[in-house]
Amino acid sequence: MDAKRLGLRPAGHTTPVRDSRMAHAIQITVDAADPRAQGAFWGEVLDYVEQPPPPGFDTWEEALDAFGIDRSDPNRAFAIVDPDGVGPRVLFLKVPEGKTAKNRLHLDVHTDPGQLHARAAALVELGATHVAEFDEPEGHWITLLDPEGNEFCLH
């Protein structure tokens, strides 16, 4: 692999070297018993909003009808998005089974260090569960569970 592909610059150059490849956009998908409730909780955690209907539709009902998608369970999926369009979309999908083990992947949510405890308390008020607080050489964080038991860390 050459220096350009690794993002390395010749000595004295200050402009970053960019590969012609683009980063891949991602979506985070979360299994949930109650997608709408989970979406509302995580919207508050991340300062996200409910994803608006696609262009040309005033409501999700109109869009789903136009696309021929069954609306018999209005809580089968729910999506939230970054209102600034920067962060990934988060999609909550209804699944019949509950969470049975520790997450293999979790989100780290960053907050102002001076507001760590206040933010954790606010999230507990919204339905999170406080698990533990850590003050380690690599950082200070609080581990919480969302209302359906998914671990996440507040840094």
C-alpha cells in the first residue's frame, strides 16, 4: 500500500492526502420490542428527530400506502435522524424475542465532562438504568442501559 492510500504526507506538506475512495454511509439498526418508544428515548439521548416522510408525502401513512407497505402494525419500525444530516440514521425494528446477553457492540455517547452526572441523571429520568461508573486512566464514563436493556456508555 502506498503512502497516499495510507493518508501519509511528504515532509513539509500540511494538506491532508485523501484517497479517491469515499467513506461508506452507515445506518445503525436496533432490534426492539417497542420501536417507537426506543426511538423516542434514543432521540433524546442523541438529540435526533423522527425521520420525516419521504419527499412528496405529508405523512408516513401516505408514503407507506403509496409504496404498498402493510400498515397493520404502526409500531413495526421507527427511524430517527440527525437534524443536521451529519450522523447516521438509527432504525428500530420490532422483533419477537427479547435481549438475552450482553451487547457485543454498544454506543459511546459523548457529553460535556462537567455535565456527565447531570446528563446521566436526566437519562435515568427518561428510562435508562444506571449500571456503573468508571474512572480509569483511559477515561471517565458511566455505563447505562436503555429502557430495553441495551448497554451504552456516557463519556
